[in-house]
Amino acid sequence: MERKMSLKGFLSKANSKAGNSANAFLTAHKEFLMTGQLGELTGPILIRLDNREIMPTPALSEIKQLVLGYMIAQQVVGGQPKVLDPKDPNTKASTSTSKPYTGTVYDEFNAVIYSQAFEAHIRAQDWCDRRLVLDAGNGWIGKILDNCTQRESIVDRDSAFSRMLKVNKSPVFKKTGSGDGKWRMRAVGDHAYFSRG
């Protein structure tokens, strides 16, 4: 029984030694690439390849990008919560959470990328800040929902950067002692003081 090719399997093979001969690789996997929704995306590239409008190696590179994008889009759509009707009595039971705050990060197309529940608002804000600074692109935002009051606060990327990259003012030099008659220097914030001892 022949094993069914998956998107991940295709990318793995395309990046391994099997992908060295791009033309042979694409010919061997043409049937897989022409099936379903994936075929709608890769079909135009394969037609250009058949018409010799594009060489096999650039065609494989374009197809790998499309397959990766398609795979990520499937994961994002699969991870999105269902749109719920607040008037529906069954909605309350299915969406209740034991934690009072939910942090959610949205991309520029308003698709849910990350979501997690928290005990405290500040924890949700810190989590959103980290996601927006470390993982996000332009146009991404975070929202913190108070599950009790249904109030929502917005965490924008610029504010997240300023909180995450905030520099704490601390003394560069600390006073080491006094009373021995020596001059000492200490810095507090951005001011330096010299003793007159």
C-alpha cells in the first residue's frame, strides 16, 4: 500500500537530496501537486514549467514557498476559534474559562495567531508584549479580554516594544564607604557627585 504524501513530507523531500534534480522531483510529484486546493496554487507554475517559460530549479523554489504558505494558512485557519453568537445560550458553556483574562494576538489580516488564558491582566499584557516583539510582523496587535466583564484592552506593537526594551536607570558606580578622607565618585541616574572629604 502506497503511503499518502503530506505537505510536510513534500517539503522535507524537496529540501533533501531528492530535491537535487528539480525536474525529476517535480515530475515524480506532479500528481500530488495537482490535487485539490494545492493544485489551484501550483498548477500555473507547473504549466509554465511544461511550456518552458521557467526552469525547473526556480519552479521548485516557487512551489516550495507556495506549499509552505498553504500549510501555514491551514494551521492558522484550523487554530481560529469559531465565531460565537453571544445570544446563544449554548455559547456561554462552551467558551467559559477558569482564568479571568485571555490574551490574543492577531496578524494584520485580523486572523488569530496566538491565544492563551491568564490569572492576571499584567501576565496577559507581558505575554502579548513578548509575542508582538519577538514573533510579530507589522500590523499585528494584541487584545486582552477580561472574561468576567467582557472588556477588551488593546496592546499595540509600539507600546510592546517600549515596555520590553525599557532601560532601567541604575547607578553605574556605588559609594564604597566614607570617613577615610578619600574622594569618591558615585553616579545616580545621569548625575555624578563627588565627595568633598
